[in-house]
Amino acid sequence: MTINETFQAGLVITAIGMGLVFAAIILLWGLMTLMVRIGSKLENPKTNGILAEEPAIKPGIEDSGKHIAAVVALAVALSLHNRVIMRPPPISGSTGTAWQDIHRAQAVNEKSTLFSGRQNRRL
């Protein structure tokens, strides 16, 4: 094969590959459009796809404050339940290996120099 024939074969292979990729993209686009159309026909036009159910308790004027209080209490309880309490590691030497203790001490030293405005200079 000459260089010209090799180059033409590479172009043909590239064109076939790119054509297959774009054909697959167009096919997927058509399938998604078809699914959206089928889904919109199945939805009830009155509710726009949202299931409209009657609430078990219809809040009145006097009940609305109780419902709001219940919702707020639930939100606070969920937020307190999911909260992670971050605690610093204990200062005692039995927290880990010597390697961990040295690195923790270095981190504390770096933080203290940051807040004090001084830098330790080594000669």
C-alpha cells in the first residue's frame, strides 16, 4: 500500500466511525422524544402529571398553626439527627502512634503561628 491509499483508508474508516456515532446519537434523541410524547399522553391533563390526592386532614384556620408547628418541629428534629459533631482529638498520648502525634503537634504549631502573626525561622 502506498501512503495515499493508507490515508484514504484511514479517512474512510474515520467517516464510517463518525457516521455511526452520529447515527446512534440521533437514534437516542428520537427515542427520548418518543418516550416524552408517550408519557405526556398518559398523564392526566387536569393534574399535569402530578397525582392529586385529597389530604387526610384539611387544615382550617385554627389548625394551620398546629400544622406549621409540627412541620417546624419535624424539620428541627431531622436536622439535629443528621448533624455530625466534630470534636478535636484528645490531647492524651494514647490516641495513636507516635507518627500521628508528631503530625498533630506540627499542625497545632502551624495554626498557632498563623494566629499569632509570628513565624518560626530556622537558621
